[in-house]
Amino acid sequence: MKVYLDDERQTPDGWVRVYWPDEAIELLKTGAVTDISLDHDLGDDKRGTGYDVVLWIEEQVALHGFVPPTMMVHSANVSARTKMENGIRAIEAMVRRRDG
């Protein structure tokens, strides 16, 4: 399953649309997510941002051996995009060290 987290953009064909981080995380917990594309700003920071999903994946990889999907960022927020991409690189490095 390919998951697209966004509050405004059109969902690409073949992707499952979610609007909030908790929805994305619930799908990630199923183990069926192969790809996830994340927006950062979702309209209500109290409900979370795309970065919250990156943090959840990082924790699951570090503490529980979670196998992350292919991750990408499509946010227009430049500073948040950089922060999220740095988090994804850290996750990928952790997986490489773990899987050696």
C-alpha cells in the first residue's frame, strides 16, 4: 500500500490518502505500507505534522525492529522538508547498521 499524507494536494493514482499523522501511523502499524509520501503542514498543528510520522517511524525502527517503507517528502515548507529529510536519512542509516 502507498500512503499519501496531505491536507490539500490531489492524491496520486494508486495511493491511499490520509489527512492526519495518526491515520498514517495506524496504516504503518499494519505492516502493509510499502511507500509513504509526507506533507509537513496539515492545517492543524495540534493534530500533528508529517514530522510526527517520521519521529514515530524512527522510534519503531530503533526500539522495535520496524521495517520502514520507502519514505519521501512532498512538503513545500522548506525548513520542515529539510528536517524531515534529515530524519529519513537517519532512519535509513539506522536500518543499514542494523541489517548490516
